[in-house]
Amino acid sequence: MDFKKALQQLNLVTKNTLMETLAITYTEIGEGYLVATMPVNSKVHQPMAILHGGATVALAESVGSAASFLFVNPEEYVVKGIEISANHVKSKKEGVVTAKASIVHKGKTTHLWQVEVRDEEGDLISLCKITNIVFAK
């Protein structure tokens, strides 16, 4: 797989989506993982002026779903998230968070990803798990 080309494609398809609204950018691909970043500012705050858990989950689902998409032929298969869970362990007021989706299980019909969302210092903000279903078009 041409990782550079795949990153360009992933970032192109976010136009006019929630990923564009949240300024999510895919930044790195490797064997069995995908990384994306999201700025933390008032656009993703909850009323107490900290990162909204829903924005964090949107980041985790975006990177986990896109990662599954990289494993399939998009002309033949569809990938959809069917379950996501998140444990938010630290708050964040401003800066950038980075989400790394790592494959836990790559089956024929389901993919399980662990997504770690960390701040610039490497501190864990949220730990998420996403299950995607893969089926023929």
C-alpha cells in the first residue's frame, strides 16, 4: 500500500463532513494502525470549556472506521461502525489531541480497533474501542 497516497485520499474524502467540521486530519499510516489529529478549542468544547466527550468519540470513530476502510476493496465492500465505547480519563482545554487506531482483530466480517487519544505531552485523554462490520456492496 502506498501510505502517502492513502493519507491524501483519506483527507480528501473528509470535505463537507463532520471530520472537516471538527478539523480532523489523518496524519500517519503504518502496518495495522492509523493516526489522526484534532484541534481542541471552543468549537469542540462542552459548556465547562473542556473537550467534549462526543467530539473525542467522533475523532475515535473517524480514525477507527477509516482504518478498516484501508483493509478492504472499497469497490466491493462497505465498512460501518456498529459499536463504540470510550473511557475519558483526563480533560483537555486547548491544543491538539492525537488518536491512534490499532488493530486488535481483523476478521472477515468484523474489525476491532483500540483507539488511544493523547495530548501533546503523550498523556492519555480517552481510551476507545470500536467494532466495524464489513459487508459486500
